[in-house]
Amino acid sequence: MDVKNFFKIFSSEEQREPDPFIAENNRRFEKVTKNLPLKDYEFVVFDTELTGFDAKQNEIVAIGAVRIRDLQIRSNETFYALVKPEKHLYTRSTLVHRITPQELVKAESLSDVLPRFLEFCGDSFLVGHYVRLDLEFINRATREMMGGVLKTPYLDTLRLAMAYNELKHGHYYEHSNLHNAYTLAALAKEYNLPEFEMHNALQDALQTAYLFLFLVKKMKRHGLRIMDDYLKAGRKWKILL
């Protein structure tokens, strides 16, 4: 391929029109209000299982999600799907999430699963535990398949847990042993929350939903009221993660 044709193709890919869902998502959240109480928002709490942590090299093998409305978990409104990876059916991550190559062979492709997951999310705000990693994989897929990325606001329960500890203990609280103390399992145990199966996308989403509601309730007692309060509380810990 000559240079002229290469840049012609590259340019056409760059100018690709975004999928209608992505375009509407970007319009919807460009000016979304963030000054209402949390109970006035709907959330989708989600988790992914991955073949590794590098979004350029690794892939999604499962997505799980549950809806929260009126600050209540809607256990009858869930999403779960296995995803067949394009590159490798077996990696060392199999030992963690315990999804076998035999299960993945029968699974749908991400191009089939992703639109259904996005439809489930709709206009809900997103919640996850260390959600930046999950969104990196999701947005890489939407960019490649749908011509753009999600602009949906999100709350990270890991960051909220750090903010909650500072609210309880003061500005000089030291977040020692960050990677162990703030795992989903460790926080669930610390706060005596119902415990779910680890490293299953839907079960982790449910675990995160319970943690989210616990933190919202506790942080409300420290003066947090509207959506923007929680977004700002979590945002300050971005530099550490």
C-alpha cells in the first residue's frame, strides 16, 4: 500500500461518524445536571472480567451489571454475558476468574454483547470498583466498533471509600497498604456487607452495589447531598490510582 492510499484510509477512519447511541450519549451527558440528590438518579453498577490489565493487548471475557433505582438494588434487573476473545481463549487470568476456554468457545463476540450492555446502561450513571480500568476496556471497544467513547459520568467505590476514610479520620488520614485495604473483598468484610463470589462479573457488580449504597449512606452523614458532592469527593483521589 502506498503512502497516499494509507493516509486516505487513515483519514476516513478518523472522520467516521459515531454510532447513534454514542452520539446521543455524548449529547445527553454534555450538559446533564449534577445538582440533584442521589436518589433522583439511576445507576448501573458493572464489572468486567479480563484476560489481563492492558487494554491494548488484553480483552473482555465477561460483563456483569445490576441496576440501582431510588437508591435500591434492583436484583431482578441484571445483565450478564460471557464474551469470546479474539486472540487467546486461555491466559493466566483463567486461574482468577475461572472462566474456562470451553465456556468461551461458545460465547458471543464483543460486537454482539456490547450493544446489549450499552442498551442496559441507557442513560444511567455508572458505578464500579476501580472503574477506570473497566471503562478503559469498554471505551476502547466503543471507539473501535462505534466511532466514539462514552461520556457517562461515573462513581468509583474505591475512591469513595478513600474519601469516606478521610471524612471519618480527618485530612491527615494515611491511606497505607492501598492495594490490599481497598480491594472489593476487603472493604466488604470491613463494613460487614453481604459477601458474594469473587471474580465473577455479576457477583462483583452486586458486591460493588452494596458497597456503593453503604458509602452513600455514611457519607451523607458528613454533609454530602447532591451528585456533584460525590463526584468531587472521589475525584481528588485520582492521582493515587
